[in-house]
Amino acid sequence: MTYYPIVSRNQRQMEAVNHRPLPDFYMEDFSILGLQVSDCRRAAQILDAHSFLLKNSDGSMAVNIEPATRIRDIVQLLKERGVACEIADVAEGMYQG
């Protein structure tokens, strides 16, 4: 199962994964795809009400999206219910030096 972090738009990106250990070898294109939303609590309530699997992940919520093509459906669902949402790289700007 693939879970995607749900993070606040006001949250610094790596806070979303609570300093999850990085792979031993990664290049500058390392990323973690997630959902940046205006209200994490409300987003989780909406997704739960629509039978999406949620879990607490490293101090924040994550949603199971199977297949991955449903991401756009989730973004639209949240927007229709007043939660601003976008697909984002929550590990943006990371670089192995």
C-alpha cells in the first residue's frame, strides 16, 4: 500500500515526514510526493468520510491512494469541500552533498 503524507501549506516540507531516514544513496532528484492542504484536520475528516484509508505517519497523517491515478480525484474532492489542496514534493530542495 502506498501512503502519501498530508501536510499543511504553512509547514516546512521535511517537517511533514518528521525527519524520516533518507535512503543511503540518493541523488538531487530525491522526493516524497504528498498533499499540501489548507486544513489537515478537515482534509482527514473528508477523506475518512469517503472511505479512504488514513494512518498516523511520523507525527502527521497519510492517506492510502490506490491506484496513484486517484490523486487528482482526491485533490478535486477536497477542493469541492472547501479545502485548498495541491500535489507537492514534501522533500523539495534536498541534496546529498
